[in-house]
Amino acid sequence: MHSLDDQGEATNLNIIFKALSDPVRRKILSLLKEKDMTAGEIASQFDISWPSISHHLNILKQAGMVIDERRGQNIYYSINTSVFEDLISYGMDILGRKHKE
């Protein structure tokens, strides 16, 4: 998990914002908000290639926004809410600093 308090805060934020910058990845996150899904279930929601879906899932995993877990023969993807909590906390810190100036 990425923490926005680490030395690599800027790098982590860049990875997170890169992950959020693509509409396909935002839709994947929206799907996973509803329920855990396999790559096949995710891919069935798009008209793009399997390698593209895999690429998008890898970027979301690198950003710490998605977790994968093997369950029997399948790998299920789920949303990692703690990254979003860290992101909101970071935004609140920025707003708090701005209001104090």
C-alpha cells in the first residue's frame, strides 16, 4: 500500500493521478466499487483487447488502487479503499493549509 506521508509522496501521487487519468481505468474502479470481479468479468464490460485490460489493471495495481486475490482457479480484483482515504486526507491537508494562510 502506498502512503501519501512517505518521502515518495510526489511519486505516489503521480502514479495515482496517472491511474485516474484514463476513462477505462475510472470505469474499472467504478465496476469494482460494486463488487469484486475477475479479469474476464471486467473485460466483458469493454470493447478492448485482453492485453489492454491487463495493462489497465496493472496500472491500477501499481497505484495501489486495486488488489488481486486468487480464489480457487480465478483471480479476483477488488478496490483498495485505503488509497482513496489517503488521497482525501492529502486533499484535506492542502485545503487546511490554504485556509490557514
